[in-house]
Amino acid sequence: MTDANTEVRQLILDSAAKIFTDHCDKPLLDAAEQGQFPGGLWQLVADNGFDQLGTAGSGTSAGDMYAFIQLCGEHAVPLPIAETLIVNSWAPGQGIASFGELSGDVIKGVAWGREAARVVGLARDSLEVTVVETPEVVEQGVSLAGEPRDTVSAAGGATITLSADPYAQAALTRICLMAGGLQTVLDLGLQFAAERIQFGRAISKFQAIQHSLAVVAAEVAAAKRAAYSAVDALDDNRFVFEVAASKARVGEAVGIVAEQVHQIHGAMGFTHEHRLHHYSRRIWSWRDEWGNEFYWQSLLGQHLAQLGADQAWPFIATRG
Amino acid sequence: MLQFDRVNLDAQTEKLRAEVRAFLADNKAHLTQPNSDFVTGHDPAFSQKLGERGWIGMTWPKEYGGGERSFFERYVVTEEILAAGAPVSAHWIADRQSGPLLLRYGTHAQRQTYLPQIAGGQAFFSIGMSEPDTGSDLASVRTTAIREGDAYRVNGTKIWTTDAHRNHFIICLVRTEAAAENRHAGLSQIIIDLKNDGAQIRPIANMAGGEDFNEVVFEDVVIPADRVVGEPGNGWEQVTSELAYERSGPERFLSSFRVFVELIRACGDDPAPHQAAAIGRIAAHIMTMRRMSISVAGMLEQDKDVGVEAALVKELGNNFEKVLPEIARLAAPERGAVQAFRKTFEETLLLSPSFTLRGGTREILRGVIARGLGLR
């Protein structure tokens, strides 16, 4: 990436971070988790062109788009923005879009399907996807993080064929969201440990807490590096396997990080009033969406088994 | 500190990788017992061959027998020979930390004397840090070196000294002045010839059946004053910087790699779902840590301080080196062609307690990371 590109990306991320810091606050998250679509926040995102990142003519790259999705994870942005961006990269368009898993004549697990003007149904092991305009909502549902996950009708959908595995692309959005969410959970843990006084001193001064946060930091660092690997493989024939390694690794980090940082927060982090759960519940739910660790581990392991034991190292020892 | 930048290895580095693979294929006779644990195989002939290839002291100045190559090139050579399970113990410490230590702090004469021999795969070094009463609390060392004219008289005991009975030299952390209020003052590093200076060396059997580490006793051993590394009294700073070299390399996550290879072989080309998942899980971890380790090589290339990042890679890597055999044992088939798996698994499991001890215990590393996070 050239310096000019780096600057553009930083500009996008800085202005988006400002918007999210100012507007994506606890009351907004609470309302969204009660099913109220944050239309004002969506408008800000669209007005700034963040829903078109990575599309032709936007002057931005797919890498910028995934960096932005990671930032959305950091702020627990309760919008189908990752979904809209991916759908726009497959079939350019305007407005709210989303995707879900094609299952017979319905599309399941559609983020904010009730608000979407377009929904794409995709399936494992298929490059063909079904695009449905203004789909009928069959059933409303939510994830364990309170994020709407609806079932919509696939009737009247048009089939298009993509060049990169759609299921892996869907998984990559969750990888980036988790990488962002993990960073925030670590930050909350560091902040709480520095502020909470027990036995006459900040609990961050206790070795047990320091070691716990060191473990969390190592997991977060690994998760972020793993996320970059999958993004970097977008145009590569290893894309699906890099996503597999990445989602498996990041998903493993989630369990450890959420558990440790909740422990550090004590009872306060268990309350609805504290904001930690907006992030911990999201990363817990994202690790199960679009293939959990077992699914992706198996896919990667199957590939390595077919390559054979003595090809395992050449497979791992990549240039990038 | 949580930023591990992406690196793309260049064509020249990849060409070198191909050369290393060809070399390993030509030297299968040295891979008698493939084991990617870096302290297990001591094979001076193999080390000398690597030296002849220019694969020891790769980043050092040519003036001292080095290759003036990049940290990425060094990284690629080390990961290839470890992944193949080659015997690297003889030259490992000299290449990784004694040489860089002498390069940074040693006198011109010391560099001229030792570095070309190290780079040639002919001089092997051990680390003289731990003592019977000094483990993680390194500043508590009691071995003394008292100045007498042009020499130092050394008295004390070093322990857990890997390959002291096989190697040529040891660089010892010693007290050259009595302990004062500042515990880090008055420490020095001194080079002792293990073959000729009168050190008493007693191998200590480990629980894996090997005799790799030793107790090394110095009783009135007299060492010329010009063997002090750097300035007398500067030992603490030197030893701390030496430990940073020690922590980020591929040997910190590849020690049990051969168990993974044999697991894949034992499971065959149509593994059961739980076997495929175990293989994929291990691969996902190694792929990630490897990229983090290469990021640290990039930081070394830019002459950045890598203390915290190296500790972080070592923390992840050493823990996973112990988890890998645990995952593998439950996934490996119980019958069939599993002899090679069992042998490698058992050998690695028995070595595994050392993985989170050597080079700084897990507890010390977590402290280093916590300091990097601003917690202490």
C-alpha cells in the first residue's frame, strides 16, 4: 500500500471513529437491541459515503472497506453496514442491503432483513447467489447479542455468479468485526483495572490481574494479525483457506478474551447498565455466524490432509 | 504494542528458502531423528555445513565473518531448518544471542576472535545465567569475578546450562562488585573457555532421558581481564538486551511442529471430522504466530526495540507448543500406522515442561507484557 493510500484510509477511519464516538452510544445500542433501527446513524454513514467503500468509483479499496468494518466492530455499530458493503461489492446499489444463508425458498440469518431493500442469499460451496429486491420478511429473530437476524423469502430472486467464495466473504466480515470488538473488550479491561480500587490500590497493580490482561493482549494481537491475513488473501487462490485459519483463530481468541475481561470487571460487568456486554455478546455471536471454529478448522484440516504431511510446512510457509 | 505489521518476503528471500530446502534434501543423513525442538539435536558437522553455507551469523558485518543479510533472510533459514527437524543445538545460542551480544557490546578484539569462528559453525556457546539459587530473579546471581591485576578470579556455580559439556565457551553473568542497594549494578559478563579454563562440568539428566543441561562449577578459575564483555558493571543492561534476541524467533512456536506433521501422516488423506478439525486448529495457530514472528523480524530490521512484542510472541508460541501435543493426542488414530506419531508425540510431551521455562518463564513474560500495557 502506498503512503497516499494509507493517508486516505486513515482519514476515513478517523472521521468514522468520530461519528461513532459521538453517536453510537449506550442509549443507541440499547434501543437498537430493542429492535429500533438507528436511522439517524445510518443516514450519517450513508451521507459520508461509508456504505460505498470499496466499490468502483469510490476511490477506496476492499482493504479500506475491511478496515472500516473492523472499526464498526470496535464500536459495536448496530447497523447492517458490513452486509450492505459486501452486497454493494457484488451488485452495486443504494440503500440498506443485507445477506443471509439460502435454505430452500427462504434466506435465514439476515441482519436487519426487515429494513433491507435488497437481500442476497448465499450457500456454502457455491459461487452462485440469489439477489432479492424488497423481500418479504417471513420471521423476525435476533442473535444472542440482540442483533436482528431475520428470515426472508427468496421468491423472485435473480441468480448471479461471483468470483470469490461468498460464504468465506461473509465469514470475513465477522472476522473483522470480531477483531475490532476484541480490541474494545481489551481496552475496557485495561481501563476498568486501572480505575477500580480494592485493598487500597488499583486492581491493575495485582499480578493476577496483570497476567490475565497479558493473556488477553496476546490473544487480541494474534486475532488482529490473523484478520489481516484473511483480508490480504482476497485476490489469492488461498482465500478460503486463509479465511478458515483466520476465523478459527479469531474465534478461539473470543472465548478467552470475553471470559477473562468479564472476570476482571466483577459484578459490574455482569449488569445491563455496563457497556461491556454490548461487545462481549457481539463477539460471542459473531464467532458462530458464517461457520464456527469447528467448521473452518475442519475445512482447513481436510485440505492439509489431502496435501499430505510433508506438504504441511510448504503450505504454512507463505511469503506474506 | 498490539500492532504486528504485515510483511511480504521479497523474491531474494524466497530464493534463499528454496536453497535451504534443497540443502536439507541433500543432507537427510543429518535428519536422523527429526525433532523441531532447538535444544535436542547437537550435531557439530551439520552446524559446520550451515556455517560453510553462510547461514550462521547471517546479519553480521562481513568484517566479522557475517553475511550482511537481512533479518528476514535469517528468519527464513531458521524456520526452514527447524520445521525440517534438523539438529541445530550446537550453534544455536552462539548464532542467536552470543554473537549479537559480542557485536553490540564486545571489544573489537573479541569480535575478531569469536565472531568468525561462530559464523563458521566452529565455536559453540552456552548461556551462564541461572544458578542454584538464581532463577527468574536474575539479579541475585552470586558467582563472583574478583579483579586481580590483569585477570579475574571466578568462583561460583551456574546451572541448567544447555550443552556446557559439548560447547566451547560460556558467557557468564557474574558479580564484579559486591551487591549494593542497586541490585542491577556491579554485574558483568565474562567469556569462559569451557574446555581449557578449568570449569567443572557435570551433566544433569532431564526427565526426557536426555543429558543436555549441566551444572558448571568455577573454583578459583582465573580468566584474563580482556574476556569481560563490554564495560565491567554493564552486565545487567547487556543481559537484558540479550534476552530480547532470545524471544521472538520461530523456535518459540515450532518446538512441537513435528508432532503436527506426524499427526497428519497418521490420520491419512481422509481424516474423520474431529481429526480434520484438530489439524486445522493447529495450522491456524501456527500460521498466525509465524506471521507475528516475521513482523518482529521486520522490527529488528528497522532497528526497533522489540522487547514487548518478542515477549508476546513467545508467550503465545510457548503455550501453543504445549497445547499442540494435547490436541494431537486426542485426534491421532489409536490403531494403524501410528508408530512415528507416538514416538514423536512422547518425546515432545516429555520435553514440553521446558518450553515455558527456558528463555524466561511464562510468569516473567506476562510481567514484561503487562509493563508494555502500562500496568506496572
